Amino acid sequence: MEKIWPWALMLVIASGCVPAGISPGLQQQAGPPLSFAAVSAHPEEYQGRLVIFGGEVMSLKPWGQGGTLMAVNQQDLKMLGNPRGAPSGGTFLVASDKWLSPSTYQPKSTVIVAGEVQGRRDSFLLLKAREVYFNAPPVWEKWYFPVPREWYDYDPNLEYWNTPPQWDPYRSGGRR
């Protein structure tokens, strides 16, 4: 029983080193992780190679016959496969034959992409998507005190109020 624990521990640690959400078959085809900087600098050397990158969604556009072209701001992948930290490596484009809904893949949401290197498009690295994994929705900034100025038409008298003027109990009817 004592000899099983080291092997079980190594198995648990090794299973945490693969990108979450990407199928194991594609992970095996991709092989060891490649540097985004190396692939982006010389995509012709990696033409047709399967790579796995992640990052923040920047924009979506229609592409081809019912597909989508997604711009992604690259982030390094953590040990568990989730994009981490500030966007670091640059931008890459993902051409998908499937329609990716803009309501799901909103700007600032994170994705992990397994795709084949196709070359460049508009000076960005272009990947042909084999699998796109939606990782996390965007994290939006919350409203803080004072209330945003556009709520009260930039009136300096209301700058430090906690409620928008349409709910102001001291002004009848809200805005004048």
C-alpha cells in the first residue's frame, strides 16, 4: 500500500498539467506546448501543426459559410489550463467553421483554442479551430461611490449623491 501513494500522487499532479476542456485526443496530437512568441514570429515553420493557446476574446466577425473569425489576446496557460494574468503575447485569430455566438463569447471572456497553424492574416497569427473551449465569462467592473457622472448629466450639485437623480426624494420628479 505504501508503494502506491507516490504513483497516485504523480498521476494527480500530471493530470493537472493539461488544458481543461480540450479533449485528450487533441492534447496528444498537439504534443508538448509551444511558445506563442515562437509560433507567432515564424508561422510558416509550424504550418499545419496543432497548437493549444488561450486568452481573452477581443472580437467576433462572420467568416465564410456560417463560421466565425475570433480575435484573441493571448495569455499564458496555468498548470490547470486556464488563461492567467494580463494578456502577454499578442493577438491571434481563430477561424472556426462553426458559428460562435457573440452573446456567449463576449469581449473579455476567456477561451482555450486547439487549432492548426494556417499562417498570417492581417499580420496576426491565424489558427484553424479544431476545438474552442469557453473558459469563463467576462469580469466587469462594478459601480463604486460616487455614482457614474453620466447618470446625472454631469451636474456638479449631484456628484456625491448615492442615487441617480430619477430616484432623488428631494427633487420632485427627478430631473428638471
